[in-house]
Amino acid sequence: MEIDIPEIRAEVEAAFARYEQALVTNDVPVLEELFRDAPETIRYGAAENLYGMEEIRAFRRARPAMGLERRLERTVITTFGRDFAVANTMFRRENAPGRLGRQSQSWVRFPEGWRVVAAHVSVVPE
């Protein structure tokens, strides 16, 4: 298995960047598009455990659109072969001083493109 094939890594980096832009602008249709629409998709959030796209969709649609800006740090994207990748990053928000956010995502290539199949977001004291 090849790790970090340059063109595959570039694809996942682009998908990750698209997700990040949608997240901070609360572009719910893009956020929903980039998560696999399946009951097996999981997102553990800072205060919620979401099983399946229906729960993820309900969370996204109810989430307040304010205070979503953040600064990423130490983002690492690693691809494994041509169809699987993981993305990990830390983030800080000005409205949450002294708190460090952590995010991990598992991405899989499907016929419709790269989709998140599992994600975990947590916030810890610095």
C-alpha cells in the first residue's frame, strides 16, 4: 500500500479545505454533502454523539451560525492507497480562550467523491 500518493493527498486536502470553509461559514448543504449519507456514518462532537446521517443532518440544521470562526494548527492529512485517508487538526477559537479543539476525520473515496465516514471533535483545556 502506498502512503501519501501526491495526487490523492491533494484531492483529500482540497476536500478538507472545502469542508473547513463550509464549517466556518455554516454552509449546511456542503457540510451534509461531505459526510457520507448512510446510517453507518458517525460524528462524535464536543457535546453530542451522532449516529447516522439523519442525526448529523438534524444537528447541522439546528446549530447556531455564530462564532464558528477558528484557526487551524498542526493539520495532518495522510492517505492510505487511493481510497482512504485520515485528517487530524487542532483548532482555536477567539470566543473560547484557554480551550484547544481537536478534530479527526476518516475519509473514503466513493463514486460521488471523498466523504467523511467518521469524525470526532473534542475540546480540552490548554
